[in-house]
Amino acid sequence: MVTVRAPATSANLGSGFDVFGAALSRPADVVTVEKAAETTIEVTGVGAQYIPEDPEKNTVGAVVEALDAPARIHIDKGVRPASGLGSSAASAAGAAVALNRLYNRGFSREELVPIAAEGEAVVSGVAHADNVAPSILGGFTVTTAEGTRSVDAAIPLVVCLPDVAVSTRDARRVVPESASMEELVETVGNAATLAIGMCRSDPDLVGLGMSDPVVTPERARLITGYDDVRERAFDAGATGVTVSGAGPAVIAACRERDRRDVAAGMLDAFAGAGIEARAYQTRIGRGSTVLDD
């Protein structure tokens, strides 16, 4: 038996659409696997009732097939589905790391990223790695066609998750098909600023680099109260605010001393819009961890 804790993640971080990702110290899924002749999946925890246990319809099933590693799999969900926090990716990442260990397949963490990404295709229709990469590797990740690079970073964060759902497929439909040269230049500059901020563990640069004039404004329209939540976060000391992944979670970078106030402000703003929400005072954290070690 192997048990793995796989963290929630935030993809895009504003300016890094389909490229940037970050592992969060909390929340997380816990995936337990045991060898079996035939794969079965049991799901418990947050939103378990919405997650199919049929291996052909669950992200973990594609990972099992890719690794040729049939198993009895239990997923204890700590990351709510349709949250913008890489819920399906956490399960896929945890399963990839656990099954690789259980069957001694010998893949490196970097080699497991595209394997886990196949599971993402079950949910979103495309094998994107911007969530599975940080969930496996930890830290801040940059994923391109050539692979994934990662760096550890110490950035305090607040993630505010409203009690509404935005599906990845719906969020992809609103992404603009083109951008102006002015928008492209602005986005590249912001992304570079964010990357430097991560390398320096500088929350001011990270926050400054979160700004995005192309994708985020369209996705923000799907989140009731987003503008007020963003404004309240900045008023409380946030250095940057954006939509986490496809949403509806909203993520803010900040200094350690401001994290509590930022969380309170974001919660109050959602409450003012008549929406219940939960705030995670978190930070960029480790990747998937084998709990048996």
C-alpha cells in the first residue's frame, strides 16, 4: 500500500495562461493505492458525490492505463471539484506518484508530469500540465512544449473559494481567440516580472506580474462579485489578485503580515454579493508527498 498527499494548485496566475502553475500548501487530496487484478476507485471527501468512480471517467483511470498499474484506489478529496484549484489534477498527480512507487516503475517526477496530464484530458478534453506539474513537483512551475521547469518560492497567498462552480470547459469557451500586439507586450512583461518575483521570493514583484489584460477579464465575468473581492483584497494589502485557474477561486499574493486581513476582506466582499465562501491562508508549497516515507 502507498499513500500520497497531492496538493491543490493554482494555474495561470494571471499572466501565465496555460504555462504558469504553483503548488499550494493547502488544501490537498490524499490518494491510497493497493495492487489489484482490476482497477477500482472509491472517492470520499469534499464533493465526492460529483466525481465518477468509473475508471474510464475518472482522471485516475488514464494514469492507471498509462502506467499499466491496476490497483484499488481510494481518493480522499480535500480539493473541491470545479474550484479552480486543480482538483482533478491533484487526484491524477497523487495517483501517478503512488502507482509509480507501488509498481516500482522508475519514472522521475518530471517524467510523471505528462503521464498525469493524460488524466486531465478526461475532465477538460485537453492534456494540460499546468496543474499536474506543480502538484507533482511543488513550487512555481513553467510548462511548455519542451517540458516543465520548477523553482521553490516562499510567497504568502490567500485563496478565496466561493460556493459556486465554474467548469473548466465553460471557462475555456470565453478565452479570446486573439490579442492585440499591445496586449501581448503587456502580458509578456507581466509574466517575466512574475517569474523574477518567484525566483526572488518577492511578493511585490509576483503581485505586480499577475496582471493580465486578455484572459482574466473574460473569466472574471463568470464570478459574481469578483471586482469587489479584488478591490477589498488590494485595500487589505494584497500585492496582486487574479482568478485561480478556470475559477471561481480567486488568488491573492501578499506579505505575511497582511494575509489575515486580505482573507477577511475577500470573504466580506463575497458575503456582500450574497455568496458564501471559504478562505485558505496558504503559500507556495511542496509537491506530492509519499506519506509512508
